[in-house]
Amino acid sequence: MRKPVPWVWIPLFLLASSALAQAWLAPRGEASLGVAYQNTYTRDHLFSKGERRYRGSIRVNTVVFGLTYSFTDRLAAGVSVPYVAARYDGMFPNNVSGFEVIDDGSYHGSFTDLRLDLRYNLLRDPAMVTPFVSAIVPTRDYPTFGQSSPSSGLEQYLVGVSMGRRLDPILDAGFFQLRYSYAFVEEVLGISHDRSNVDLEIGYFLTRSLGISATGSYQKTHGGLDVPLPGTPESDAFRATPYFAHRDRLARSNYLNVGGVVSYALSGTVDVFASFQSTVWGRSIHAIQPGLAVGLSWGFSPKRMVRRFARKATP
């Protein structure tokens, strides 16, 4: 069976999950370069008790660039950065004095957060067990208040573990990956809002080149603030607090997303994929309806490339 497609490029739905944190590592000296385009659409907002309300539409276009490298068969590092362009259309723009107005019906784009990952393969039998640590750091001071804000603009530090294995002897061409991470998120106005994320992928290779997967992503925020339904006494009281202008960053966002992926190996070094994801349950979030993504990854050996170019340059 081919090595499962990196969790990776499905993942950055909401940029929360990175393929850089998959259980399988490439062999020593191998690298992978990837790019993915993701288009997400939000029509409904889910408030603190799960109330679903139309509050205008949000269209987000994201391009993610990523690079991984295996220093040994067990140790690998990765880096990724997304470019996000978002637009809000509706009658409820988030405009507050002192904050840049971005909910004006036009697209606003920015590189957002640099992500650095380090993985170590601890166990290979009977399953792959790979702990990881990650750092997410904003690349610039971009707008963080608004329906169409590109990201939270907060530093985050993650610890977690990825597990995966083939499903033989029950299903020779099947596999699964399970990942858990805990994020220590920069506080805002003294409010803690760390989070836990669980991602699951169950896949099957129809042929040596063609694979399909079902995916699920769950998030639980530890702390944070509930975002009350507008027009209620709770919402009016919340609007009068200093936390209102930071509600998207501090929201106690919990959700369950489900989706699927189709991947295809164009060659021994190039993989392409198409995927979708949709929100089936959530609190204090924008519901994805749906999120679509396409992308490719290219595996290569930097050392072999340098040797090849050196031979060509030698007279």
C-alpha cells in the first residue's frame, strides 16, 4: 500500500489542522513541497446555545504553502503559511470605533500566521505513534475584528500526538489516522481560551494510485466567552463590555465538521487531492457550508537535486 496522503492539505480547513502533523514520516533526507487552494462559504452563524441565524454571507479564499523535511527516519520538521482573502456581504457588518473597517463588501487579503512543526516518530508497531510540537506566529499586524477577518492574530503553541496504521488484515488497502492537539493560545484582556482539537481520517486505496477518505474534526475551547444571540438582554449587556470588540478571538468556539477526500498519485513523487468539509454542529462559530479544497504535493530529495545540478555544472 502507498503511504497515506498527508493529512496535511485537507486540513487547513480553518487552518486548524496541518498535514505537517501526520503520523507517517518520509525517509531520511526526503522533502515535500505542497500548495493547496481552499474556498469556504459561511451563511449561518451558530451562537452560544447552538442557535442558527443568517447574519450575512462570508466567502474566504485561502492559499496554503507548506514544506516538510525529514532529518532522519524518525525526526521531521515543517513550515507552512497561508494567504487569506475574505469578503463579507450582509446587513450586519462588524464596525467599531478604533478598528479598521473590513466588512465593506470587498475582498481583503493578507498573509496570516506562520506555522512551524517538529515531529518525532516514537513507535512504529503495531501503529505509528508520532508526538509533535508546533508554533503559530502572526506574520504581520492584520485586522482581527470583523466578519471577514483573516485570522485571530494570536500566538499559539501546540503539543499533541498523531497515530495511524493500516487496517489489515481486516482491510488490506485501508488505513486510519487520529490526531489530538492541545493549543496554548495567547490570552486577550486576561481571558484564557486554550483549545483541544481531535482529527480523524479513515481511508481506503481503490487502486495503488487512487484513494478516498472520510474525515472528521472536533474542537473544544477551554475558557473563552460565549457569543450570545443578538437582540437578547445577554447580547446587549455583552456589547457594553470591552470584550465585545474581541469576541471573534475570545469566542468559546466548539464544533464538529465532517468531510471527505479524493487523492490521486500522478507519479511516484506528485500527489493531487480534492476535498470538502461542512459543519454539522457548533457553538459560537461561523458554520462552513461547505468548504472545498484542491491541491498537490511534490516529494523530492534536496541532496539528489544538488548533486544533479553540480554534475551539470561540471565541465
